Amino acid sequence: MPEGTEPHDPIALTRSAFACADARDIASLMRFVSPDSVWDVSAWGFGIYEGRRAIRRFLEDWIGSFEEYGRDSEEMLDLGNGVVYAVAVTRGRSAGSRHEVGLRGATVCLWDGAVATRVSYYRDRDEARAAAERLAASRGQARAP
């Protein structure tokens, strides 16, 4: 957790989780995943992963397939009610290749305390933004008295 941030600040949590991925530190990244978390990477053709074991396996396979890996964040917004919308370019170079791959996409993170209960990856940033706004609004309505 970055110094001087609130323990459950969704932006700080998202940045910390992204930093763990960039460092290829899967063990640390798993601190942000609850036993019932869901990671939806179906928009990219990689499926949906439920639970710590499946998510860890996906991350090990995905990040491990690159010799060099990182994300360049372009935008990150706290939409309220634990919802973060982030746009980034994921860059990677596979072992033995001289060519880097760059994938621009958006991520919607749903935080419950210090864990991401749902992380969804989108190819289309506008579709992701609309989904994130709907999610934030629905959580706000569910919590209203």
C-alpha cells in the first residue's frame, strides 16, 4: 500500500495491484483476490475465472507467457461505491521474440474493502466505462436506505 493512502482507497488499491502485476509478483497480487473473486477476460477470448486457484493459474499463465510485461496506465477513475475504471496499454514481449505486443483496453474493478471481488477486462473503453457507471450506480442504489 502506498504511504499516506487510506487502506481501502480503490484507486490506491488498483494501482498497487497493477504494480504487483508489472513486477510479475503473483503472490503479492493474490493479496487483492478473495476466495470468491471473479476475473472476466472473456472480451479478449480468455474466459472467466472464479476463485483464487483459477485466477492465480490464469495470471501465472498470462504473465508468465511474456519475458517482459507491464502496463502503461492512461486513465484511472474512482466512480464510487468501490468501482474503478482504468484504461491502460498492456505491453509484453514473449521469450525469444524481439517484437513487443501492445494491447489497449479497459479494466473495471469492483472493490469490497481491500479485495477485488470482480475484475472485468474490456477491449472497448466506452463499453467498459458504461459498464462501470452502471455497476457504480447499481451498488449505490442497493446501499441507499
